[in-house]
Amino acid sequence: MRVLVTGGDGYCGWATALYLSNRGYEVGILDNLVRRHWDQQLGIETLTPIAPIQKRIQRWRELTGKSIDLFMGDINNYSFLINSLRKFQPDSIVHFGEQRSAPFSMIDREHAVLTQSNNVMGNLNILYAMREEFPDAHLVKLGTMGEYGTPNIDIEEGYITIEHNGRKDTVPYPKQPGSFYHLSKVHDSHNIHFACKIWGLRATDLNQGVVYGVLTDETGMDELLINRLDYDGIFGTALNRFCIQAAINHPLTVYGQGGQTRAFLDIRDTVRCVELAIANPAEPGHFRVFNQFTEMFSVGDLAMMVKKAGVTLGLDVEIQNIENPRVELEDHYFNAKNTNLLDLGLQPHYLSDSLLDSLLNFAIKYKHRVDKNEILPKVSWRNPGSVYAKS
């Protein structure tokens, strides 16, 4: 099977591309490398040194004998996109090629517009390309659990059956996104659902939780294959950030009360979930939604787990509750369903003491690369532009 991974130079995309290649899929990466440009623009760096994409792919071929095709360009450029698809002829398109940071989207008007235009229009271009020349291809789209928000009822997988005034129907689950980024993913979901309904396309939306970890079997094979690990206030995610803070004896920065509960999963489960979706494609005309996570934790509980693991390694770990830069409930009900991927055979990697030890040791190894000026949040949901401008 031929699989094209858009955004294949990114955190989830790179790990997925290597995993699928290693499993025998013919893989292509399509990426405009804009994420590297944004890092330079914002003055931030991944904790790990990332080799140029060409060197990464070359090293992969040297180690495994497997080739990965590279298409460098922007999915918002339709001519480039359709020509790349014609050349590669994908059976599946794994779509990671979007701006994925909520804080980035909330910096100011410019970044909000950039996020929505990049994400929504790029996704729409892919849908039109599929309609015009690749109607049998299967779109596997990375969504986010953040589309749902924190409703006071259980979160189903994409759809909910409701009764109203004596009648019953199954409808898309209501969305309560918490940033302009999460809103862009909601728009994507609506566009994909519509395209499947009117054009008979097939698509799977993977509403992913917060991903942690850096090593997969493939990215750990060689220093040139290493994945990025973000800790800064723009692209850093909770558990990765906490581990890096612990490694440099910086207080773990818990936003507000820390009661915010979110869904989490290991990067090794991300790549497996993508493969399960590819190997079991949706039927034509069907927009399928899987909630892609393995466990749920509050941010405060997560910080306590890192503190405990850090102490066993001899680290002096403190937890600091800071003013929440986001507008979100800090005490809420959260119970999400995630049975579809388990039914397809996912065997989760659960967060354990040994995994936390591994993450912390990895962070310690590269702690000399940490820029302490980039650890605290600089983007305010209530005051666009103001906090970031002061940095």
C-alpha cells in the first residue's frame, strides 16, 4: 500500500512515516518545512537536534534499504499538491500537514488567520484532489480531542444519538473548541464530513489526545533519525514540558489550579493507531471518527507523577501553579470513549514509572540545549499580542 504523509517532517508525521516504512508500506512525505521556519521566527528550538529532512531520509535508506519519497511544497498550492499526488499515486493520505499549536493560533490576529487559512484551505485542497483524481483513496486525518472541549456529559466517538420532542437521530457530537487552532480542526471535520456525504469519499478522523514521548523503534535507531521534542510555551505539550523542566531544576509550571483533565497517549501508540486506520479503511461515503488516546489525567496529577519520578532519579522537583494564560475550566467533568481503536487491536503503552524515567533521562541528556527564557507561557488568550510582545 502506498501512503503519503503530509507534514511528515513534524513530530507525529516523522515518527509515523518511519514506522509505516519499516512495516513495509511505500511511503512518501509531503512537507513545506514551515514548522522549522516558525521556530526560527519565534526564536525557539526543539530540545533535540533535528537534521535536515533530506539527511534524515538518506540515513533511513542507509540503515534499512527502504526509500521514502520527498515532495517539498505547500498543500495550499493546489497545482503542487495535485502534481505530487499524481506522481506518488497514494492509496491512503495521512494528513498531519497543519499548524498544530493552540498558543501559536492565539498570539495575535495574524497568527489566528495564518492557522485557519493554512489548516482549513489545505485540508479542502486535499478533499478536492481526492474528488477529482483519487476518489478511492482513504483520508486519515489527524484531528484533536480539543474539538470537544469539556462538556458535562460523556464524550462519544464523533457522533451522539439524541432524542428531542419525541424524535431520535444520530448527529455529529457538539464541538466546543478552546482556541482558533481547535476551531480550525472543527472546520476540517465539517468539510470532510460534507465531502464524504456528497462525493462518496472515505475518511477517518483521528481525534488525538496530548502526545508524549520521543522514541519509537525507528526514531531511536540513529541520532540523525531522532524526533523533535518541544518544551517551549508555544509548541511544548504538558508531559514533555514537565519532564524537561524537571531535568533543569525548573519548577513544573501548572496552569491555574491544575484540574484540567485531558486525554493522553504515547507517540508509539500514535503511529500504531494510524496504521490500524489505514489497514481498516472507512467505507466509501463514510466519515468515521476514532478518539485516539489511551489514558486521562489532570494536569496537576501529571505534574505530581513527574515530581515523584524525578525524586527517584535524585532531581529536586518543585511544582508551581501559575496564572492560567488560557480561558478554560479548571474544574470539570471529563469522560471520553475510546473503544474503536482498541476493538481494532490497539495494545496501549500506558504511562508508567519506567516510561517517566526514560523521558526524564532523555531530557537530562539534552538539557544543555534548553533555553530557559522559552519555558514560561508568553501568549494570553484574553490579551492577544500583549504578553508575547513583552517577551
